[in-house]
Amino acid sequence: MNEFGIKNVCVFAASSNAVDRIYTEAARRLGTGLAKHGYTLVYGGGNNGLMGSMARAAHAQGGRVVGVIPDRLRGLELAYEGCDELIVTADLRRRKGVMERRADAFIALPGGFGTLEETLEILTLRQLLFHQKPVIFLNVRGIYDGLFQFLTTLEAERFIPLEYRRLYHACATPEDAVAFLDAYEPAVPEEAPE
């Protein structure tokens, strides 16, 4: 556990069961590592894909798991009912709000539109100084390299400032991500951009 107060780690991840097993294995290792290091997993509450694999691995290691899922998805029997705490929200927007408030840090495992949207919103909130929580991309097999290149293009075209690189950290392995959290020290708060 981090000495600067990081206890609850929100992880955004895919719900697809169709992905390559290298991603599923990374999710399992992340769930295991978070639990071993005393972090509570906060995630989208799903039973399938990387989400379910990660949650079950955290539980297998004795970790605490908090799931946050919209009522509609729970009604489709997509929830991991084994969560220590399962929070059911009215919709996706409220789900994101709960996860943001409950988290002390964020990790983006590989995922699709939902994972990208959730992570980019958290980065936007960090850029605007609504929070100073660490944001980590778990760049399994270089899956986020294209996104990082796009961000470099946006910076070159002056849509985003060079300082955007301080908003997140990229890790190649789950173990590196957990080690980053363990060693993380918050920066001195900055002034909000004008």
C-alpha cells in the first residue's frame, strides 16, 4: 500500500471475452498484484472479459473488490455478484462519478470505447486540476502506442500543451503498474489553467 494515501485503485478494462489471452493474463496479474499490495480494486462491476478475470484474481488473493455497475447491465446478468461491495447506479454517467470519487488512483487496462472514454475523462479532469490522482496506462503488447502517438501529434499541432505528458504514466506490465503506485508521491498542487 502507498504511504501517501493511495488505497482504492480504479481500473478501467474491457468486458469482452474474445480478446487474446495475453490481455486476460495481464488482467489477472494486475488483480493479484493489487490485492497482494493491499489495494482495494474499484472497477466497473462486470463478470466478463478482463474485468471479471481481474476481479476474481483479486479475490483469490484475498483482496477487496468494489464493483460499480449500471442497473441495466446488472439486469442483463453481467455483474460480478461476488464483489465485496456492488454499487448499482442508474446509468453510465453516475457509474463514472462513483468510481472517480471512490478512487485514489486509476489504471487503464486494454479496452474498447468505454475504457478509452472513461480514461480520457479522468485525464481531462486531471488536466483541469479537479484531481491530482495518478493515472496509469497498462500498455500490454504496446496496445496504447497508437494513442500515445496521436497525443504527440495533438501536441505538435498545439491542441494540447507539452505538459500533457505529466498527466499519466505508461507501464508495460502489471507488476510495473503496482510498483509505480507503491512508490508514487503526489506532486505539489498547481494552479488551475486559465
